[in-house]
Amino acid sequence: MAAPLELSCWGGGWGLPSVHCESLVVMAYAKFSGAPLKVNVIDNTWRGSRGDVPVLTTEDSIVSQPAKILNFLRKQKYNADYELSAKQGADTLAYIALLEEKLLPALLHTFWVESDNYFSVTKPWFASRIPFPLSLILPGRMSKGALNRILLTRGEPPLYHLQEVEAQIYRDAKECLNLLSKRLGTSQFFFGDTPSTLDAYVFGFLAPLYKVRFPKVQLQEHLKQLSNLCRFCDDILSSYFRLSLADG
């Protein structure tokens, strides 16, 4: 009998099993590969001290960060990529790097730095799932961490000022979305009829942007013009997460 696999992650809303992109990546990959995860959704009784999820726990291992969790699952024979060619495997790594370089900064900004979004949506949502008094501290710490992560990758000369950084990250993100849309075309998934690691990453990054209702939505509006990417997210939600969303 396989050892139990438990995933601690942020929960869902707006029709999503999680509103947290990195949690969604792991949840989607587990569905695609058949990994029998028991999902423990963080709520206000959570005993962790920081927002560093998702975390996979087994009988003798604790694994964090999506890439490390996915590698662990592959070693347990839960592999969503076994049909991919070597070239498709290389393409997967290139597109994941593109997502993390070009799209993730804009996602972080949309959720954690854009003040209207942060104060009306992100902060209250996360604070309601964190125990008091951490609920007063942790969202602000996560916001600061997101800004630092953006500036670490984008705050170099000549983009010293935050406004210049913002303009550049949204240009890059829109370009990334256009590339993904062109690459997907009319296919169901990025490498044909079967979902793989790349599909888990794209879904994890796009679905919160697509579904969460924010007051400031410039990147969301651009995504909604790319109908094949929206259809891609909707298909995965309805095919793989329908039962888990019955109560959401």
C-alpha cells in the first residue's frame, strides 16, 4: 500500500480549488498524474508560522516548492510526462522559465502590490484563513515579500522606479500570455490530448488571474481576450476539479 501523501495548501474561492498559483500547480499535477493526495486546506486554525505553502508531507519526508514536489511525485511513479519526447521535455522547462520570469511578477503585483486589489480582495481573503494575531501580520509580510521578489528580478537599471517596473512587468506578462495562446492554438493541452507538467504550471498561473474578481483588472482583461487560454482553464476545472468545487 502506497504511503499517504498530504498536501497543505491555500484553499479556494471564485470557483477555484485554490486561489494560490503555486498550490494550484501541485494540485493540477497530482490530478493529471493520478497521485492520491490528501489535501489539507489552510484555515484559521492553521499552526504554521509563515505562508510558505504548498508543502507535501509523507511518512518520512517534507517537501516544499512546486518543482521539488513534482520531482518527488515523479520518483513515486506519478508521472504526467511519460509520453513526452525529449524535445517536449526541453520545451516544458523553457516555458516554465518563461512563466516564472515574465508572468509571475505581474501575478504577484496584481494580488499583492496593486493597492486596490490588495486591500479589497487579497488581504481580507488571506487574513480570514490565518489565525489571530498572525492574521494582522502575515498578509503584510507576504505583500512585502512579493514586492521584494518583483524588485529582485526587475528593479535593476534602468528600471529604478516602481512605476517603470510596473509598466514593464505588465508588458512582459501580456507578451507571455500572447505566446502561450499562440502555442496552445486549438489543442486541448500544450502537447496534444493529455495534460502534462506544462499544463499544470500554465493552469496554476492563469486560473487565479482568470477567475478572482479584482477591482483592477488590466492583465485579467487581456487574458479574457485570449479565448483559447480561458477555455483551457475552464476545461481543466470542469474535468479535474468538478467534485471538489461542489461546495465552493
